[in-house]
Amino acid sequence: MDFNFTEDQTAIRELAYQIFTDRATDEFLLAFSRGDQTYDDQLWQTLADQGLLGIAVPEAAGGSGLGLVELCMVLEEQGRRVAPVPLYATLVLGGLPIAEFGSEAQQAQWLEPMATGKAKFSAAVADIGMPGALATTVKATRDADGWTLAGDKAAVPDGGVADFILVPAETESGYSVFVVDTRASGVTVTPETVGISGERVAQLSLAGVRIASDALLGADGQGDEILDWLEQRANVCHCAMQVGVTEEAMKRTAAYVSERKQFGVPLGSFQALAMRMADSYIDVEGIRSTYWLAMWRLSEGLDARAEVRAAKWWACDAAHRVVCTAQHLHGGMGADVEYPIHRFYLLAKQISYSLGNASQQLEKLGQLLAQDDSLGFRALEV
């Protein structure tokens, strides 16, 4: 396992850092939060112009033809600035499965406009992290002219701005995944609530929606395989964002307690506070190291099921401690919603409850280890 990044990967990280840092300043985010917009369209177009929206899009479809590692680097930098753009929903939930399972024609149809910033995507996969009693379903019926979809899906990430949504549906062959145009007749997208960190989730309703045969992603009945593939990468990409969120929250808190004085001395000189900051550092590195291992195995085409579960557990459990420490050590300032530190807390919690919280990840990891206890020793081979 090589932790050294290539020159191209380092350049991508630096470019993403520069774009997010220049635009998503504390002053801009405060002014933006006082308006009625959910996402920053100017930042979105800048990312498109600089080629970052097509980072994991095949070259034949107008992208850079790079992979998961480079995409995660961009997401880390977004998390570091808590930038208000639907990057995760579009590039991860929408772009990755189309690039992997879509035909050349499908990639050209959907990924080219995505790479240029003209189309946004999402996937109706929130059920993965929901109890069975809350799960929603869509049924697909096939005929000579294509498919008819009917049903509902809840809590579609950034669904309020998505032009296309990947929808898992029950068919006679099992589960299949369809790419649904949100402008199609019978499609209703209701931006019901604003999520914890400010993004707008949506309720998707399909009432006899007619779609063509070429809207089927992969093969009929391949839905379980696609969803399993996507879940692993979506969780790792969440971990990437969480590294950026928690590391920046920790650094800001360290700077604050080094400058803020109590009884004439910096807060950071108190042993109890210094120990909490040390614990935060260990937690951030725990998130980073487990996420890097999972990301590396996925990028190398290796089985990473256990590593992904372990990484997401760290990204949920440890992140809670880091951002709570950040809030606590900022004292009254941390409770002010116009002071920047609260944004890191909110985004960290949003990530922690998406696609399964810490307890759910631990449960699924336990099931994997019960099936094959050799997975618990695999890290020793690296």
C-alpha cells in the first residue's frame, strides 16, 4: 500500500483547495446563508470550467478519465470548506455508477453534460440507511416500448436540483436501476426539507412514468450488484468529506484555544483542553487511515467490504467526538449560528447519518466477520 500521491493527484488536490478556498470563505458563507439559495451556482460552474466535475468521467465522455482517488481528493477539499454545491450527489451517486455500468451511448448522453456542469444527478438510495419499516419502493413494468415506473422514494440527496435521478425498482427479474429524467411526465420531485447541513433533500413520486429501454442502467435484474457497488464507493466518498470536515474543525479549534485567554493564559495551556485536542488529532488520523485503506483497495479492484464498513464507522463515531469537542471548546462562540464552526458540526452529523449510522455500520461489519473471520486479519497483508 503506497501512501505517496502522484504529481497529477497532488495538482488536483491543490487546484480543488484553491477553488474552494477562494470562493467559500467564512464571509461569503455567512452572506450566502442569509439568502434564499441552497447551492452556489457560480462555484459549480467554476468546478466545471476547471474540469473537476469530470474528474472520474471517462475521456470518451468528455472527462479526465481518472478514478476514485482523485474524486476523493476533491471531496476532501469540499468538506474542508463546507462548500454549498451538490458535488457528492452528482459525481458519486450519479456519475460513478453510470461510468461503471453504463454503455458508451449512456455515458455520452449523461456524463458529458454532467462534466460541463449542465446536468446534476442524484440517486434514490436513502433506503440503505433506513429501517425496513420506513423503506419506500418503486415497481417497474416492461412492455414492447420500454418501462413504466410507479412508486415513491424518500430523502433523495440534493434531489431538489437534480436533472436526473437513479432509481432502484422492482422488476420481474429482481431489482434494476433506471435513470429517470425529473422533467418527464408523471415525475414529481418535492423539495420537502432542508437537511441538517443545508442541502435540500426531496421526495420522489413516480406516477406511471414512461421511460425508454435505454434508461435501464446495466442489465435487468442487476440492481443489487449496482447498489452494492455504489454503496461501498458512496461510503468511502463520505469518509473523504469527513476527513476534510473534521481536520479543519480541529485546526480551527486548536487556533482558537491558542489565542483565547482565560485567567490571563491561553485556554490551550490547560491540560484537560490539551488532552481533548490530542484525542481529536488521534480521531482524525483514525478516520484518515481507515478511509485510505478502503479507498486504496477499491481503486485496486480488491475486496473492500470490511474495510469500507470500518472506515465509515470511524467517519461516524470519531467525527462525532471531534466536532463536539470543537463546539465545546469554542464555548459560547460555538453556539452562535453565524460563527463558522457550527457548519462543520452540521455537515459532520449529516454525513454520519447518511447510508447508515455508526451502529448500522458496526452491525454490518459484524455480519461480514461472522461469515468470514479472515476479513479481520486482512489488513496485516498490506
